[in-house]
Amino acid sequence: MYIPSFNKFDDQHQVIAFMQRYSFATIVSIKDGVPLATHLPFLVKVEDDKVILRAHFAKANPQAKDSVGQQVLVIFTEPHAYISPKNYEKIENVPTWNYLAVHAYGKCEVLEGEENKAALLAETIKAFELEYLKQWDSLSEDYKRKMMNGIVAFEIVVNDLQGKAKLSQNRSEVEQENIIHQLGDAANNTEREIAEYMKALKKM
């Protein structure tokens, strides 16, 4: 990912928190020179100082087979906002876009066996809807086994983590404040989130 020095987002704690907050990500792999992508919810953990990503494909998805053993890219990105030139002090300016993104690279490895699949699903339920776990546990073993037979569970040990926060760091204090004010008053949630990230950056 192209990252100018002033847009680096390299505090690992903040990067991981971002990935966990915006955990519906895109996994990209290559087959026969063609990029393939699937959108999935990911579990993001740090274990023994390693960033681990876990998720599952539908078994019917060709990418489930093609990704195994391959170096893949998982893209985490969510809040973004159009930045109007009206926020700038000089008229000779053009529009741009503010956003945050994290690219995580690593080898995709299958989590084999029913026990590993069950553990992944339980962990996923706890992360996204804890209340559903009781219902899931009450379902018949036959039904749960059929569901698990339809997925491919996998994990990625991240070996390259790239973060970018394009938050008007190259603009003047006045211009940054103009942008924060405009986005902070926006009706769009993602624009307000960008304003919050900009405010947090100014406090660092």
C-alpha cells in the first residue's frame, strides 16, 4: 500500500483496535494471475506477540480451496469522508478523501477437524452476538455438523501489517479544524467517525 510518511498508521495497539472495530474485511488471493476476493467477518487476536486472523469460507466458494497455503492479503477499511476544497485557506486546491486502512499479509492455513471448526464458530458467535450462543448450543448435533461441513475454517498468521491514516496531516491547523467541524456535524456516521479520528490524532 502506498503510504506517505505523514500518513503512517503504525502504532500496533491502535492498528489492531481498528481491525477489531472494522472486522468485516476483504480477503484477496491470486489464481492463474487473477485476483479473487471474498468479504468476511474476521476475528483479530494477538497471541504470543503474533497477530492472528481467523474466519471461514463457505466450502462452495472456490477461493476456499485456492487460498490454502497461499500468501494472501486481508484489507480492513471502513470510515471515509469526502473532503471539500471549501475547507482550505487558498482557492487553488482540489477535493480529496480522508480514510483509514490496514493491509494484513500472511499465509492462509486451514483449521482442520470438527473440533477446530466448532471452536471458531463459538468464538465468532461470542464476538458478534453472545446471546445467540445459548441457541446454537441447544441445536441438534446433526444440524450443527451439517453446518460445519459446509464451511472451511482458516487462520492467517500476519507477517506484514501496513496501516494508513489519511487524515489531512499535511494541512494547516486552520484547515484541519475546518474539516473536523464540517465532518463532526455531518449526518453520515462514517464522516463523524473520521472527525473523531482526526481529533484523536491531534491529541497525540
